[in-house]
Amino acid sequence: MAQEAINRSAIDPNSANQQQSSHIDKRLPQTHQQSTQSVLQQHFTENTSNQQQHHQVAAQQQNSSATATAIGSISAPSHTTAVSNGPTVGSGLIDLTNAAGQPTSGNTKSHASSPQQMATTEAHIPTLLGVTPLGPTPLQKEHQIQFQMMEAAYYHLPQPMDTEKLQTYFHRAPVPTPAHYPQAQLPIYDTVEFYQRLSTETLFFVFYYMEGSKAQYLAAKALKKQSWRFHTKYMMWFQRHEEPKIINDDYEQGTYIYFDYEKWSQRKKEGFTFEYKYLEDKELN
């Protein structure tokens, strides 16, 4: 009995060690298996998320291409016809299912003549949105003032008579005078000899401010006798200051004295070209 007990005590530690090692060996595969499963699950999750992102990007690209195709087919001219299996643009309408990328069967017929299809696919854009897509914006104060000035200018357009020089009005009607006052002008005042005795400035005054009268005619005749020549382009009287340096059949060039009616003074112009086509050379009889 004692010997058996000793033998058991000697065997038990070995069996205990074997059991512990067997338990340890059983735990190690379970731990390794759990770590492997977690790695595989993480990898599978990452692959799944990447695939979902790729699918989303592809769907967005497909939707954008379908929208662009739809817009391009709507804006295409009505006389073009479809050659491929895509949407027909002959009537300005499209098949939204085919534009989205879904295949259509070969027996599918065009519904361009369908009133329902035309009502659902045509777009009516107001004219104002074509000019201002974001809608009308309020005008600034400066722009409002400019529009008001343009409208006022439209209602006050310049007339041809506005280009004429403003002239002083001279009343031609005779003024009633007493009987002892001379009722008729003396004949001496209607002769060239009388106007030749007047100063040059007085002759210019009569010419420019008594337009259309006999006095203007006589003043012009007196000025011509004093070697003044009238320029029809500048409407001024010119006189040679010296002999011209260049003389030909078309013009003469040199130094001239001219009367400036705006400044009411005589001025000198050197190197002036007097073209004969602007010379008023009518004979005043």
C-alpha cells in the first residue's frame, strides 16, 4: 500500500504538468485563431468600404454624364437626327432611361410624337432669365441717374437749326416818328462810296449782324475793294499780309490777316493754305 502511494505521488506531478501543457497548447491555437479572425475581418471591412466608395463615385459620374447628355440633346437643333442607339434629338426630346445608361431593347420605338412625352421633357425658359440667369438685380443710384439723363436727352434731341450761330434780331419795321423827322433814308446811305468811308470794323459789324439786307451786300462790296476775301469754309474774311510763297492753280500759301468774329479782332496766320475752291469770288455789281 505504501509503495503504491509513493508511486502515485511520483506519477501525479508528471500528469499535472502534462495536463497544464495540454491546456496551454489548447489555449494557444484559440488565441492565434482569434487574432487571425480579427485581421481577416478588418481586411474584409476595409475592402467593403473601398468598394462602396468606388461604386458611389462611379454612380455620380454616371449621373453627371447622363445629365450632360440630356441637356445637350435638348439644346440640339431640331433638324439633326440620331445615328447611334442613343437618345433621338430629331424633335428636341430624349429618352431619360437610355440617357441614364440603362440598355434598351432593339424593339424599342421612338416616342417623339407622344404629347405626354413632349409635355414632360420640354423646358420653357423665360426670356428674362436668358439675359439675367440669377434674376433681375436692383439698379444703383448712379445707374438710375444715367437712365433718367438718357430719357431726358431722347425727348430733347438736337435740331438742325441748333447748329446755326445765334444772331441778334433786328426789328425791320419802321418806327413811327413825328412828321418833321425825315421819313425816308437819304440816298447817300445806299451807295458803296458811303460804306468805303466807314471803318473796317464797322463793315464787319454790318456784314455779320445785318444778314440778308442791302447793307450787308454793300459792306461786302466795300471789303472786297479793300482786298479782303471771304473764306466759305471758315466764314471769315482773309487779307494777304505779304505775297504768297506758293501759288498754283488750286491754292496759294503764305501769311494772312483774318478777322475772327468770335474774338472780334484781327489775327495773323502764317503758313496758311488758302484753297481757291473755298474762295467766294462772285462779282458784286
